Amino acid sequence: EAGVAQSPRYKIIEKRQSVAFWCNPISGHATLYWYQQILGQGPKLLIQFQNNGVVDDSQLPKDRFSAERLKGVDSTLKIQPAKLEDSAVYLCASSLGTGGFRHTEAFFGQGTRLTVV
Amino acid sequence: AQRVTQPEKLLSVFKGAPVELKCNYSYSGSPELFWYVQYSRQRLQLLLRHISRESIKGFTADLNKGETSFHLKKPFAQEEDSAMYYCALSGSGAGSYQLTFGKGTKLSVIP
């Protein structure tokens, strides 16, 4: 099966600029996740969608980060304005997410490496 | 709050030696525990989950609720096991089941 697709793979921007990342999950997967992975750390959940609804965004810095999932399929994550500490790999993942939202295996994309200078 | 701790950033072992990657967790309810692996230049992927009670690529992990641990073990390390390993926990939070990762352990198998 086709995997989770993310674009772009790399992005370099100056601080205070805006940036957007795109994710296309595996077909039929109801749950979509965005994670931030700073160098040397594990992935940190930013936001979790179930179909096109947000079920958890408690760790999303809402003053600068936003995300949406169009028609319950593709998703975009935006940062505006970016700060130096936003430099990280942004991972998108999807899962079947059936049965009361209990976690099922998450399939990850290749990630987008963001560098803010 | 749920938390996963992997005390070792780097673990080096010789080929054929036993491997144990440590994972401890903090969670008040009944957690679901996982090990994810990331090989060089590849995507993060699921290695195994505690409810499956299976051995994948020779690796096993047992959930010890008394010690709140979920250590990953393999009796004989192979060079192809060199990778980043992340322990993860799924629990309930804000009405959903968050998947929380530890900081990861880099396993290096020396030929």
C-alpha cells in the first residue's frame, strides 16, 4: 500500500516568516497525527485528528501554529510567524483509528526538516 | 499526565551479545505500550506492541506493571539491529488516546 506522503522534504526560512507543510495519509485512515521532533528528542504530538475533527491539540502552540484536515483526508500544518526554536522535523502519521479511538498502529511519513535561521 | 523515560541515549553492544533497551513509564490508568524503530534513512515504524505478545526480528518486550517498565530485549544482537528505538505509550488524555514517545535510544551493534 502507498505510505504517508509529506512535502516538502526540506525547508529553510528566516525567523518571522511563515511556512506550511502538507500531508497525505494512507487511504482509509481516519486518524491523522502531526508530531514535532527536535534534534535529540522523541516525537512530540502537536495535534491529532479523527476524520476532519480535532480530538487533541493540547500541545499545539496555538498562537503561531495551526492545522486543518480537509474533508477528512489531506492535512496542512502552518507556522506563522516562525521562531528559531521551531527548527525540527515535522512528522505526519496516520492510523485506522477505529474502535473508540484506541490507538492502532501509526504509519509515519518521511517528515519535513524545517530550519529557521 | 503520561510520560515515557528511556534512560540511555546510546547503547553499544558487540554482535552476538544480548541487548536490553530500557523503558519506564508513568501513567495512572491501564496503558498500551509500543516499541517503534527508525533505521538509517527510513521512516519511523512499529516494531512491536505489548498486547500482541509476539517476537519481531528476535525482539521481545514484557510489560511489567509493578515496575512500570517495558524493556526491549534480544538475546543475540545483529548488525542490522543498529537503529534508533523509541518506546511509546498510549493512554487517554483530553478525550483521546495520545501516543507519547520517549526520547529514544540509539543502538549501535559493533561487528
